[in-house]
Amino acid sequence: NPPIHSQEGTSVLMRENCRAKGGLPGFKVAILGAAGGIGQPLAMLMKMNPLVSVLHLYDVVNTPGVTSDISHMDTGAVVRGFLGKEQLEEALTGMDLVIIPAGVPRKPGMTRDDLFNINAGIVKTLCEGISKCCPKAIVNVISNPVNSTVPIAAEVFKKAGIYDPRRLLGVTMLDVVRANTFVAEVLGLDPREVNVPVVGGHAGVTILPLLSQVKPPCSFTAEETEYLTSRIQNGGTEVVEAKAGAGSATLSMAYAAVKFADACLRGLRGDAGVVECAFVSSQVTELPFFATRVRLGRKGVEEIFPLGPLNEYERAGLEKAKKELAGSIEKGVAFARK
Ligand code: NAD
Ligand code: LMR
């Protein structure tokens, strides 16, 4: 089946071949769930990324319109749209990076785990497609609950015999983006100058900001620590409540997803010193998955950094985080194995 909407034409194909021949950096990226609240601004921002030569937009609805719209942007990436499961394989073939924001978002009163019943199956099906069509791609999982959907993806890849833990990353970048913003506010700094490691997972108490390791070095009162930790852990809920039934964070998430995808692509290109936080297969704790700072390279996650020195408040937070994470990971594994 031809893609339902594309910019196919001699000049576009020439441009694509020319990039490939000239060895210009140009990666092929697919967004699964590209017509959604995150998917649309994410697609727009990825179309603006000079590291992207081909952008595939896949969804079960509305990709013709989104693709037509985005394809008019005068940036380098060639955009193609794919609609419905019969076009999933074509959307995935040859991709270097696959970003997954497909699935339902929260409404007020729900936890991320309440999304499990719908999103687990969606992520499983999409990862089966990845196993078949682009088994060497780096995969960025955004769909919630990330603490369970990443273990589901790992099990699907294991079953297909293509699992490489270095290539599977749960996106926790929004927690870092929020932490940088809220900490900068308290310190009276420009958020671009602030870097807060956020470890653990991506739900409630599993989101553990390490305020003792903020760069530039600084200190907080007990009240500031309590306020910042709680605000960062509840940032998602803050947006869900403000949107009052119209979904969860989409714009800040698209920004965070692009920041993270760009880091993955710079790693693939061979740039040195690309370090971000992500939820990955890990031996940093006794749990099989954990978010920490990781170094990204040509093979994906090339180094996982230890937690570093924690203060008493953070050590207590770590114990709470691990307890909840263990159950969420186990739930994902059990779902994928059944
Ligand atoms: P949305 O409902 O606006 O968009 C989801 C899109 O997924 C829709 O276009 C829908 O058609 C599509 N979709 C559904 N089933 C699909 C399938 N089988 N294949 C392909 N596409 C499919 O939701 P949203 O606001 O974009 O949020 C998407 C997900 O991202 C939610 O699960 C949300 O909780 C999660 N999220 C995660 C983070 C994070 O930090 N990791 C942040 C925000 C949102
Ligand atoms: C977020 O942190 O904004 C997302 O995980 C969406 C949500 O449900 O809170």
C-alpha cells in the first residue's frame, strides 16, 4: 500500500537520496500516535529538527490531515503519513528511532496505572510491529504508565528474539524539564542554567528528584525540599486538573520528547557526552528497570550512571519509589507474558 499522504515527488526523493549519499546526518524517525495531543506538536517539532531526514507519522485516525499540514513546513525532513494497522509495517520499515505517544491520557481523579488496561495492549501491538520491521531502532516509550509499558516492550522484544536493552528507553524527560523549571523559580535562575537529575520512574512517588545534586550547586531549606519534591512528583496531576477532563500534558511533553529524541539522535550520530535521564533496564538498584542519568551513543544507552550520594530525605524517597516501582514493573511483565 502506498502511504496515504506524502510529499512523494522527484525533488523530494532526490533530496532524500542526496542526503544519504552525501553522508549528511539524517535519521529516519517514526511517531506512533502522531495525530494525538502530544503527537501533533511532537511531529511539528521533529520536522524542525535538522537531524531528521525522514519523518513517518502513524496513527489509527487523522494522519492524512496532520501529514498534509506538517509537510508544508519548509524544513529538510520528508514527511509521510500512515493510517491504520494495515499501514503500521510500512510506517516502521527502515526507522532509526521510533517514538511512541499512542494511547489514552488521564482525566482528573485517575492515576497513570488506571490507563494500563487500554495502553498496555496498544504498546504491545506497536512493539510487535517494531520487532518485525525495525528491530534495530531506538525506541522511546511515552505512553503511560511508563513504569509498566517499558517492561511490556522489553518482554515483546525478548519474545521476538531482538531485545537489546540499550535501545529501549522510557521517556521521563518531562520530570526533568519540570524539575529544572520549578527549581529555577525557587533559586531565581534562568531554567536553562539549571539541571536536576530525576530518578526512579514516572508516576507519583516513583518520581524522585535529587535536589542534593542540582547543578549549579545550591542548597534548599526543608520546606523548599518538601515543596519542590511534591510539585515535581505531582506536575502531571497539576496539568490534568487544570485541563479539567480535556487530557494531560501535551505541549510541554512534546517539548520534552523532542529534547530527548534529539539527544538520542546526537548519540546515534556519535556525539560525545550526551547524558540525559531515562527509565531503562538497569542494575543501579535491585529492580530490573530504573530511571537514572544515562549516556547515549551509537548503540543507544552506552553507560548508566550510579545514583550518587543521596541525603536522608532522598534515601527515604528511594525506598518508597522502589516499593511502588516493583509492582508496576511486575504488572507489565505479567501482562506481556500471559
Ligand atoms: P491523545 O488521546 O491526545 O493522543 C493519543 C493518540 O494515540 C490518538 O491520536 C490516538 O488515535 C492514538 N492511538 C490510539 N491507539 C493507537 C494505536 N493502536 N496505534 C497508534 N495510535 C494510536 O493522548 P496524548 O495526550 O497524546 O497522550 C498520549 C499518551 O502519552 C498517554 O498515555 C499519556 O498518559 C502519555 N503521556 C506520557 C507522558 C510522559 O511523561 N511519559 C507525558 C504526557 C502524556
Ligand atoms: C505527565 O507527567 O504529565 C504525564 O505522565 C501525563 C499524566 O497523566 O500526568
